[in-house]
Amino acid sequence: MSSRKSKVIVLGSLAFDYIMSFEENICNAVSMDHEKGEFQSTITACARIKHFGGTAGNIAYNLGLLNIASVSLVGAVGPDFDQLGYKEHIQKFENISLGIEVHEDLFTAACYIVNDVKANQMIIFHGGALDKCKDIDLNEKIGDPQEYAYAINSTQSVEAMECFSDQLFSLRIPMIFDPGQVTPLFPKDLLIEIIKKSYILIGNKYEINQITKKTGMTEDDLISHVKAIIRTKGDEGSELIYKDESDAIFKNEIPICKPEKAIQETTGAGDGYRAGLLSGLILNMTLLDSCRLGAVIGSFVIETQGAQTQKYTINNVRKRFFNAYGYMPQELEGL
């Protein structure tokens, strides 16, 4: 085990999530005149909760709990990252090192979400310092690139994801490409170019469909450029499409791992899945077992409010893996 690479790079957003409640229907609080282009809305929230979030932050938090990989968390933030406790929150994990650039004149990215009684959402996102990620030089953040087994290039601006994909390809660090909700913003040619530089492509069922439509490529076309495609499907589980050493293509449906507690919120479940996937790959587990580990970690996330409030140990993970899939990978037994 000592000979395997154990370092990963986590790229993506670091953000504060402000969750608010509205005890009526948002639709009744909105006045809109399409002809005049006029809009008016006043919403009085009855509660506000601040959570630590962002794709990179959520992935790193779960990697911290698992404590399998050594993590370089790279991103751009404002001084409020320290002032509001996010830095202290993530630094409690000894296996996470911060390659963070602090921009004193900007705020850390923030997402303001209002949920109403009909499960409607009003969302406002402010990128702030996140927009500076496109200027980050990974050579300055990670030291020797040969020590890194994988990197995940997760959702942030198209410009940043393009820059990181170019750098990772040049550094020869296998990349998991996770364009997420910004998938529609990628130009066709750029999206194809980044996919060709990727080791694994991951997204939910809507995002993978968007990728096939935008690129004009079928799944068989896509798999000719990457080792695997992983499609997450919420409560329907996930799907793994991969090639073996002889380029034979296999497809596996992966059932969900059911939580043991009542579901509180699904935000961040996909990021938990990605942390499990990365941890499985670091342990040299098969792609299938790594995806199953991802499903297990996602099941812990949805048992709490917020994407970084869940707690679990490796013993909890082993137990839940066995209960869900009826066996225990030997790589997990050895931890």
C-alpha cells in the first residue's frame, strides 16, 4: 500500500450557502409584466441558516472524513473565508492542505437560496473571488505532480475549468471532469477538447444528456476518449460505463445505498459520491466498487441538513457498504 500514490487535487467552488425559508408560495410574491419587462418581488424569510458549501469544499470535506487520500484543495476566496469560519472548519482535517488564494477586495462565493412551502426555490449566486480561479497556476500549489494520482476538475467557471484541464494534461495528472450545471455554457469544440483530455467523465443524467447533445457524440463516441463515464441518477442510483484493457465496453447499474436515517436534504450528495469515488480509486479498488463506495458516502450526506454537517467513520462506511451490496471489498477491510 505504501507504493501507491495517495494524493489528489480537488478543484471547484468554495462557497457559503445561505438557506432561507418562506412560509408562502413564492409565485404569490412575484409581480411580473412581460410586455414592459418589469418585475417586483418582496420576500420576507422566516429563517436563515449558513452552511459551508461549494463543489470543491463538499468533496474535500468528505475526503477529510474518509482520511484515505492526501488532499490539495485549490481555489480562490475572500477574507470572509477565514472570518466566517470556513478555513478553520476545513483545516481540522490533517489530510487536507489548502492551496487557497485570498483576494482581500472580494467576497468568497455565496449562494442565497429561498425555499417556499411548495418546494419552489429562488436562487441568487454571487461568484466573487471564485472568478479569480482562472488565474491560478497549479505548479505553484501542488509541488511534485508525480505524487498525484488524480485530480477532480469540478464545477466553476468555464474559463477556470479550461485552464485547469490544460494544466493537468500538461502535468500528466489523470483528471475527472465534472462540468456540472455549467455544462450548457461550454462551447462545443472546447467541451470536446476537454473530454479528450479527461480520464473519467462524471455528471448527473441531465448533464450527461446535455454533453451528448452539445457535442453531437453518442455515449459510444464519448467512451472512446475516456476510461469511464459515470452518470448519477438521484434515487434511481447511478450507472457506470467503462472500458477494460482490451477496450471492451461494460455497463453497470449501481443501486442506491439507502440511508439509515430519514432524508433531510439531498444537497451535496453528488459531491459525497465523488469523494467516495476518488477514495476508492486511491485504494486501487475497481471502478465498480469505487462507484459503490461513492453511493455509500452519498447516503450519509442526505441524512443531515447541509452538505458538510454529516459525521461518519470508516467503520460506519464498511458496515453500510456490506449492508447495501452484500460483500466487503478487501481494500476497505485493510484500513
